[in-house]
Amino acid sequence: MKKIITIIRQGVSDPRHFVQAINLKWRYLLLVMVNYLALATIATTVALSPVVRGLSDEMQGAIEHLPTFNVENNRLALAEDSKALYYTADNFQLVVDDQIDHPTGTLASNDALASKLDQSKPVNLFFLEDGVYVYTPIVDQLFKMDGLYGSDWTQDSLAETFQNFGMHNQFIVIGLVVSAFVHVTFDYFFILLVASLLCAIFNVMLNKPIRFGSRFKIMTLLSFIPLLVLQVANIFLGMITGQTNIMLIILLFIYYLALRNHSRFVQKVMGQFSDFVEKGDFLNKDDKNKKE
């Protein structure tokens, strides 16, 4: 582990040192992965905790604004004297509207719905004409809650759900940690896998191509600091949208620098060795005279 820390520290100043990861055993790199996942899970949990704490209060605030509605023939129906609800708070957004169906594709594809929303809210719950949907801009995809919508869903059952959310904080915290771990693990290995595959394009710079397993080793060490910096940024700036694509570009650039600097270093050493041989500095005085 001491050697890994040394390589990472040296790699920060000169990326060529990350190439040394090729010679490391997998069990040492596994320790790097475990350490990152632990630190990233903590950072993600800390980053999302204010959102979860705020959700409870914001859901309580939404209860008094709920319109009267129920499910008729598996469709949302508002009472005749009730109007559609578009409730917006700092972290939470609730829509109850039986005149709008769900978007096909991204949220922006439904102009009638998107024009009435703040799409930056972390958690969004949509009761629409044809179903209940959850949306988060981090994933930019709507998820249909089939199980919830199949029950006798009314404003009373929704209010009870919001109240229960605030009463079970310990389970919410556990769920948050588990969700953070799953999310971080998936993102981590997705980034490592995709980056290691894309790094193959830099093999054209080399006389001998670097195989996938070796590229994966290099990427494991190379990505440790940038990914941790990203997790810290998420704590202070909120969950950054498009962070996977941004990180892939950064890692590919660092990998390119590692190969470039390593090639230049090898060329420099070989040049110095050639000069050394030509000058005969390794010969003793008698041998030099014979050579001359």
C-alpha cells in the first residue's frame, strides 16, 4: 500500500508514474478500489443528506395543498372542484395533473409539462393522467411507479406517505447509505471500464500496445484523485450534472499525458545511455586508449 501511495503522489506531479501500475498485483489495486468506494460512499451520503433532511419538511408543506383526487379505471382523476397542483420547494417538486400524460423520452420532450416545471429540483414526483412518475435531473429519466399507482391512491394516502417519510428517519438514512454505495459502485466501475476501453486509441503512440488489463490497472490508480475531487465538489456544489462524461474526458487526457511523458522519459534515458556508450565512460583508462 505504501508503494501505491508513493505512485499516486508522484503521479500528481508527473502522470508518467502511473504507468508503474502495470507491474502491481491485483490485490493491491483491489485495496485502492475498496478505499475509493468507502470514501466516495461517505462523500455522496454527506452530499445528499441536506436534500433528504429538507425533503421531509417540504413534503409536510405539500400536504395542505393537495387537491382531492383518486384513481378511476386505473387513471388519475381530480375532483370537479379541484385544480391541478404544481408544488415547488427547494429540493422537492410535486405535480398532480390529470390533463397531462407522461413524456416520451426525456422530461423536456413534453412541452406542456416541462414549461411548468423547474427541472433542476433533485426530487420530483408526478401524478399524471396515465401514471405516477419519479424524476431526478441527475439521471434525466422518468421512472414509473407501477406498484404505487396500482393501489387505491388518493390525496389521503399520499398525505400519509409524506407523513411516514418524516417519521422513519433511521430507515431513510440506511437507505441513503445503501443507495449511495450502489450508485457510487456502478458509476465507478462504469467509468473505469469505459475509460480503459477508450484508452486503446492511444496505443498508436506505442511500439507495443498496452493490453486491456494493464490499461485497467493504470486507470485504477490514475482515477483515484480526480474521482475523489469530484466527490468533494459534489458536497459543496451539489450533485454535478453530466459528471460521468466530464470525468471520462479528464481521465483520458491524464492517461494521454502519462503515456506521452513516459515515452519522453524513456527516450531521454536511452539518449543519455547512447551518449554514455559513445563516450566510453564505462571503460577503464587502458580500454579507452585501446578503443582510441
